[in-house]
Amino acid sequence: GIQVEQSPPDLILQEGANSTLRCNFSDSVNNLQWFHQNPWGQLINLFYIPSGTKQNGRLSATTVATERYSLLYISSSQTTDSGVYFCAVERSGGTSYGKLTFGQGTILTVHP
Amino acid sequence: NAGVTQTPKFQVLKTGQSMTLQCAQDMNHEYMSWYRQDPGMGLRLIHYSVGAGITDQGEVPNGYNVSRSTTEDFPLRLLSAAPSQTSVYFCASSSSGSGSWEQYFGPGTRLTVT
């Protein structure tokens, strides 16, 4: 199956700092999503971004499909950004879009 | 819209018992999935469905059954619970309606098998 590697595994920031999270994947994909799991366990979809760049407030994401990686940028971090960030992909060639393979996640801790 | 709902939130089972985890969505999504999350790990796909009456296996299907008789509901059945099935279970749904395949997750069910 497709392999998904996220880095760094852990990240500790002071409030206001910027950060970049990386997701590498081993095969071509037709579906790539970034999720945030908050400290209460809820998974929130941040971006659906199989290619290109998107921005939503302080968050932005870029996927370079030809080079098989995606980046999630968090600017001016806040304590509410703490949690685990997951990258999830689906390999190209399939006929459905519900079969995501998740990376191990990046644990982000933002201190006030 | 309630989104994706799951019941129960918590459950403790003894080895060998059976139970059904409920999942429902009110967004008319055609795709629904079940994942499990073990400590320190990402989510792994158990089963998924591309529409009513159509299901298929994911990465870790052993010990679980699913069926989908309606668009809204996608229950997950544990046939004979084992301690290895202790985990947090998430149901998710998605649709191509807007050209975006964003997956929406329920709040999860925390299951302990003793």
C-alpha cells in the first residue's frame, strides 16, 4: 500500500511563532487531506488539497504532487492550534474517495 | 445539520461479547468509512461503503462486519470482541457533491475490551 510519512513527529512552539509540517507520500495520489485532532479527540478537516495551494486564515497548504509531498503552514500560532495534525492520502487509480491512508501525525504543542 | 453522529461514546465489553457501533450522517454523503485509532498511531481503515448496499474491506477488516441499508446509516459490528480491538473508533463520510472530497468525522467511540 501507499506509505505516508509526516515530519516532524513533535513540535513545540511559543505563541506567535510560525511552523511548517511536512507530509511525504510514496505514490501518486488523487486525494490528500490535512486534519487537526484537538485535545478532546475530535478530527477536523483543514484542507482537501491533492495539488496546488490553499489558504484559510492563518493556515495554508501546498501540495506538489509531482514530487509527492505536501506542506502545512501555520502562522502566528495560538494555544488553540495545539493537537495532532494528520496528513491522509488516497492513491490514484482507485474508483472511490473514501479510502484514506493516514500518516502517523505531528504532535503540536503551543505554549502561551 | 448534526453532521456525523456516533453512539455510544464509551463502551466496555468482555472478551467474546458482541456489539454494534452506530454511525449516522445527515449530509446525504454517498461515501462512509470506519477507522480505528490506536495510541500514538494514525487512523487505519476498517471498512468503507460507496453507497447503500455496497461495502468493501479496508486495511484491518478482521473481526468486524458492516452493512449499509440506507444512505444515512453505517453500523459497525464486532462479532466476538477481543482485547486487541480496544481502540477509538471513528466513522466518517464524504461526497463529491462540490468537487471536493473533504471527509467529515464523527466524535468517536472509545471501546475497551477486558
